[in-house]
Amino acid sequence: MIWWRASGYEIRHGCIVPMVNATLTTYYPWEDWSKAPKRLRTSELTIAPLAKLLRDLDVWAAGLGGVQFELRQVDKLIDWVNANGLLGIALHRVEYVRLAARWRTLPAVGFMGHLTAPMHKWFRYGPEKWHTGSSFAATDSEYQSTFPLRINQSLDGKVVAEDVLVESSRGGLAEANSYPAIWAGQVSMHLSDVWGPFFPSLPREELDSYDYPEPTSEAFWRLYGEPLDEFLREANSLVQAVEQLAQEHRNPPADRLIGTSPAVHACQVLSELAGHTRPHLGMEKTDLKLRVNWSAPSLLAALAMTTINELSASDGNFIRVCEKCRSPFITGDARQLYCSKDCREVMVKRKQRAKHKLEDKK
Ligand SMILES: [Zn+2]
């Protein structure tokens, strides 16, 4: 799986967007993550930098899956996005997008020459990438009986007037994938509602009819941005799930009610976030070792899948969140509370100072 990142991001109108003159390049997130240094007994999770970022930004959960935050230390957020790209939330949430109908000129047929027809362009995710195609838009029966198709190439590319189309063919629509609980049960939605917030430079009135570029193309990433609150909300749900699991490891509940523990919920959240990732088993030509590569619709899903792999491979170890820097890590030592020597020393000094102060007061 490849992902895109711009050479520089900025925040415009509450949205993280690539800078106007930024260069866009691709990279392999899984390859980068596997190269990260892992310590022997303690291993930091891949999401650790994101978890620390949320702590620095002071993000906390509020209401139904929402977040509250104060907009400070934005440079740290930009650093993370510069290194990783955006989470790909707009791609994460949908599996099918049908653009508003436009007149398209069809290949010449016999004596009739070129015909122009109302067509929908569509994008569908699966099994491991976005596919593009087009289909005829359903036209109103009255219209069909008079002008089934037009011989008018000058219409090519223009939006089809709504009165020509049956209701279900009007505007752009998006179909949610099975994940997003925020739309509870809705399957098909207006494209303006689902994708609109992620394309901040487009005029509001064009959000339903816009001729969006193919997902994950360079043109797509140039237009694409992520509203701060959406970015933080999704990042927070991922980090929070790991924190809940760590909490469970730290203070195992005495009388466990199976199916009601917050840890069960955390597992569900991680599984849902990782949904639509797919393994690709391959054999290395040189050493015949079997290796699993993954593809994912979004960086968010890829991060969740990596976290699942890291946590499930930690059998017999403890999931911890550093009490100093909030970095999640795995350790074989149940007494370990800090991710590193540095964090432990800072906290030991802090506690000593607090103790001295208390003694001075006496
Ligand atoms: Zn730490």
C-alpha cells in the first residue's frame, strides 16, 4: 500500500491542507513503520508519536465521539502530518462514490456519429484499491421519449440539468462502508455532506455536482484537506482504545462482566477502524520466508491494523501508557510505568521535589 504526503501542510479555515506550492510524493507507510527502532524489552507502538501529539494538543473526548481541544502547539500537529500525510478519513468512511451526472460523448456508432449521453462517473474501493467506471444516468421518462440521447458534443463535460434525471440519479452520492457509527444505519448520502468538509477550497454550491478527481490520485490529494476536529476525533478514538486496553492491564477489574468491559469496546473500536484492510501473503524469492503485506483504504485503517498486530503479538506482555509522556508501549515487566529511562528519571526527580517541598512546609 502506498500513501501520499505533501512537502508541507498548513491550516486554512480550520482544515489541514497541503500548502499551495507543495510537492506531493508517495511512500510505503508499513515499510517506514517497520524501520522504526524497537528497543529490546520495551517496544513503543507505532501510534506512539500520534498519542504524544494528542497529549501535547490537549485533546480530550467530549460527547458522542466528539473531541475538544485548544489550538496550540499546532507546529507539532503539522510535523506529524508532514511526516505521515493526512489520515484519509474521507476515503475511510465510504466505499462507493457516484458523481453527479454529466454529459459525456460516446464513441461513434455507425452513421449516427458521436452521441452525448448523461453519465455518472463512479469510484469503488475494493479489494485493495479504488476502481473507476461510468454508468448511464437514469433519465426522466418524458425526457427519454423525446431525446433519448443528444447529438451535441458541445455539452460534453457539462452537468446534466436535474429535471432531465429521475430523482435517484440527481446529484452526487456516497455509500458508507460498514464502519462509521456516526451515520448509524444510513447507507446512501449526499456527497456534499460526506465529502464536502474535506474539500475546503471548492465552492459550497458545487460540492454535490463537482467532478471530483479519482481517489488517491495526485489531483485528489491536492484538493483534499482534513478538518481539524475530524482529524483529532479519529486519531483520538484510535489512541483512546489503546489507552483503555492499557488501563485494563494496569488495573484488572476484580469481578469482570464479560461483554461490558471498556476493554471489549476498545477491541471493537480497533477492529472497526482496521476494517477493509487486507492481507497479502507472499514468499520471498531469496529465503522462501513468508511475509504478510497489507493494503488499507486509509492511513487511519493502516494505523489501526498495525496497532492490532503489535498488541496481539505481545502475548504475555503488558500494554502500558507512559505516565509521563502518554506514549503507549509493550513491556514484559509488569512494574514498568514509563516508556524510557528519560521519562522515569524526570518523574523520579519530580516526585523528589514534591516530597522536599512538603518537608520544607512542615
Ligand atoms: Zn514516556
